[in-house]
Amino acid sequence: MEKAEEKQIAEWKLREIAEIKDLLKGKKIVGVISIENLPSSLFQETKRKLRGKVDIRISKSNLIERALEESGHKDLIKLKDYIKGPCGIIVSNENPFIIFKLLKQNRTRAPPKPGMIAQTDIIVPAGDTDLLPGPDLAELKLAGVKARIDKGKIAVAEDSLIVKKGEIVSQKAAGVLNKLGITAREI
């Protein structure tokens, strides 16, 4: 029986793994960051604010995993468990509490996108809106919002839970939340 040929790894992948391993060398703080559903403009702004304090490297998950394995540090290999979806590596020699504070200060809120899993219960609060009667009223009602017409505008009659924590945000719910300017996800 013929010996199966060993699969060749592309040169750019080997370079990427080597660069990630070099980035890990001599750093006191190493972490995995998720970039799933993170707008690139916010990511670039955060990177700019953190420049000089931290290094962030975005790459294919399997290449990051391989670099962690090849690093030879058992603690770094444990980080593989946190690699889910699009991610990157964040490294620094700064105090981890300072890095956490910087990252926390750069959080922002945005409307949920269709297909996302709700981080919390999403409630449309009672009150007036700037929406005019018409198709928007039907759209709100289809999404489960208790809405009515009041003084020529659409008003939400009572607080309406439209997505429970852990549920997938529907296209209808996302559209309604966007129209109402409800920012129910933290990024």
C-alpha cells in the first residue's frame, strides 16, 4: 500500500503561525478576543486607542490554535477552549486591570442584528415614538409590541418583551428595534 502524501501547508499560513508565536513571546498578558458582530470601524478605533499598550492580531482560528499549541506553554494551550468563531489574540505587558478598564471604556451599544442570540431580555418600553401611523404600526404589532396611535404618532401602550435572553433575534424584531433606536447589545 502506498504511503499517503503529507498535505503541504501554504507558505503564508506558516508565516502567519510564526508571526503569532513571535507576538506571544515575552508577553505577560495573553488573551483571546472575539470579533464576532463587531463593526470594523469600532474595532479600528479601539485598536488605535490601545496602540502602544496592547497588540492585537486577528487571524484564522485554526492558525491561532496552532500557534498556541506550538508555543509550548501549557497555559497558552488552554486558551484554545475560548476560540469560537472569528477571533484574535491580544497581548501586552501592561497591568491587566488597566487593559480591562481600557476595553470596558470602549464598549458601545448597538441594535441587535437578525440571527443573533439576545444577550438579555429585550423590552420595548412604553411611551411615545416618532413613528407615523401606517406600515410601521403593523410591523410593531407583528413583532409583539403593544402599540397604538396617539396624537398622530405611534405610541407603545405598555412595556413589551419581544425577545427573551438566549433566543435568536428575528428579522421582524431586529427591524423594529432598529426603527425605535433601541440598542440592546453591547459591543
